[in-house]
Amino acid sequence: MVIFVLNGKVMSYRISIVLDKRRAKANGDFPVKLRVFNKILKKDKRYPLDIDLSTKEFETIWINADDKNLRGSNKETELKLKAIETRANKEAEQMDVFDFAKFEMKLFRKSSDKNNVKYHFNLVIDKNVKNDKIGTAESYKYTLKSLAEFCKFKKKCSIDKLTFASITVDWLNDYENFMITNGKSYTTIGIYTRTLRVIFNNAIGVNDINKEMYPYSKVKNDGLYKIPRTKKVKKALSATQLKTLFDAEVKNANEAKAKAFWFFSYACNGMNLKDVALLKYSDINDDKFEYYRAKTFDKSSEKTTITIYLTDFTKEVIANYGNRSKGGYVFDIIDIKEDSQTQYKKIKNFTRYINDHIKRIAISSDLPSDLSTYWARHSFATNSLRKGASMEFISEALNHSDLSVTKNYFAGFEDEAKKEFANSLLDF
């Protein structure tokens, strides 16, 4: 096996400028191409450079250029080809392991893209859309939109020209204050600044920017920017409130449907509405169904199946709102033939629909006015604990990766439980 060495570093590729003689143009010229040969993969790729030359011209300009005193357009062509070859070698050399896709991405972009924040955001957005992670792509779009608004507010840059070099600790503090002034919560600020941090790490990871530009704090009191942390407020209904909601009278079919799906989620271990929408009849086996949680499916190599046992209530919801064909998805929320972006929009609209009508029921029943499907999962967990379920049982039911995640889920609950316990000590 032939080994290539460049600047003392072992290379698994070879880059050269070649005249591709496999097919001549009408005038007899051949296209000049950048040839990249990967020795490990034994793969050869040739990239067009929009330059056509005859065999003699190529030999004169490229092969024998050092022996000729080139002038005019010939000299310009030589300089252009040398610049391309130099840049190609530089981009390839910066990769720890040569990869054609990364090489192509870096070579054919603008030289300013490597330090451009919007460019790196779009890379992540496009990648997530390609992998059907539409929700994740949308979250990056929201952050990018927020950054664009801040850039416009500062009147010193546009989002198209925002560079990593300009994002300093002071810049991030100004961005945080801008969001506070515009009514954003610290939870939202945390989400946006963490998303921007991911983009920073990505750019550093591909050697587009120097790690010394990183403005985020890694340890305490290091003078860098610290992402605000907020304590998650537990959104759970008590047993009495759950009974009130379950027994609440509905005014129309929309409210009836909203209540049915809210309690379907609750009764299925706080099942996310996206997972409800993706549930198929083929997942159901007798008195139970099994599924993979969409939110965590791609985050772990070990895929955990969640088993839910059907009750009379959940069977009734399926009977009332399920597709009559008994094929494909259980509920008529999305269609199996639709692309991922269409499905994402439909699930989002369905969730908004359920939340809108469950809030109306909550208000008329003197329940929290911000009641939503988010509460169903927390209500399941909290009431399971109140009924004596172990933390391990709840952790498995919620499909948490670690018991510590479940314990954090109940932040604030222990104090309430202690208060109830103290009041019951003299309850002989």
C-alpha cells in the first residue's frame, strides 16, 4: 500500500489537477478537473473547474509551466489552477480522517463561510431536515430568527454577515438583555444560547474556527458567558383536579375530543402527542401496544421499547377516534403517505387544537388556565408517585435514560409530600 506524506503527516489521499480526456468537447478541448484519490477507499473523484484546454495547452500551462514564461490568459489560468490545488490540499489536510462529503462541503463554499454563523446554522438545519428531524430543524430556525432580530436591533450587522469572531461575552450579555427586554423568559434564553453554543462547537469541531474564540463558560468564575439555568416548574394536576377534569361537562365535539386525547396521553404513561399520532395498528397486540419514543429514539444506540397496557378507557378512545380501516396509523392525525415536513405541521396543528380546547374546559372548571398536553405526562408521573409507585417504576414508564433524570422530574414534589406527611402525623 502506498502511503502519502504531507508536512510530516500521513495522508490517505492524493490531490492533483488533471485533463479529463474521457470525453472531448465539440471544439476538441477537454475539461480540466481537480482529481482526488482516496487510497484507503480506492475511490477516485473528479471535480469540474469550468476550464477547458487542449492537450497542448494543458501541457504548456500546467505540466511545463515552470519552464515557460507564461503571459496573459495562460498565466491567469496557471495561477487559478495553483490556487485551487493549494486550497484543496489545505482543506483536506485539516481533516483528521479524509471524508469526501466534508471535503466537498469545505472546498466549494465561499472562503468567508467558515467564520459565518448563518452558514453553520443552515448546515445543521439542512442536515436535520434531510434526516426527517423537522422539529429539531425548526428549533434552530427559531434561534437564527432571534439572532437576526438582535443583529437588526444593534444596527451594526446583518445576520448574513454575523461572524463567530464578533460573538464575545459582552455580545452574549447584550443578546440576553435584548431578549429580556422583549419579554422572553429565561427558559427561552437558555434554549437559544445553548443552540448557539452547539453551532460554536460544530464550527470548532470541523476546524473552521479556533477554540480560543469560544465565549461560553466551562468552569465557574472563568469570566466567560454562563447560560442562565432555570428550575423547571412542575405542571401536574392533583388527584382531585384530575377527577374534576375527567368529570367536566363538554360543550361540543371539539372539547370532547380534546379531553379524550388528553386523558389518552395521561393513561398511556404521559405519552407524547407525536407518539400518539405515530401509533400504528400493527403496534397493538391483544391488550397492549409497544412503541419507541420519537423524542429519544435517535439519542441512544440502544432502542428501548415502551409497553403500554390498554384499559377500557383507552380502548374506547381508539374505538371512537381510530381509523376504521384498521391499517396504518391508529388515529386520523397524519397520513402514512405524507412526507415528514407535512406530518410535522399536522402534529403541531393537532397539538395546538387539543391545547386550545382543553384550556377552555379547564377555565370553565376552575382549573389552571395554562393546562396543556404537557401537563398530562407530569400528572401521570406525580400521581403515580402519590399512589406509591417506585421511582424505578416511573423511570421505566417515562422511558428516562437514567434514574437521576426521573428524580429531577420531581423537583419540588418532595417538599409537598413532606408537608402532607407532617399534617397526617396526628391523624390517628
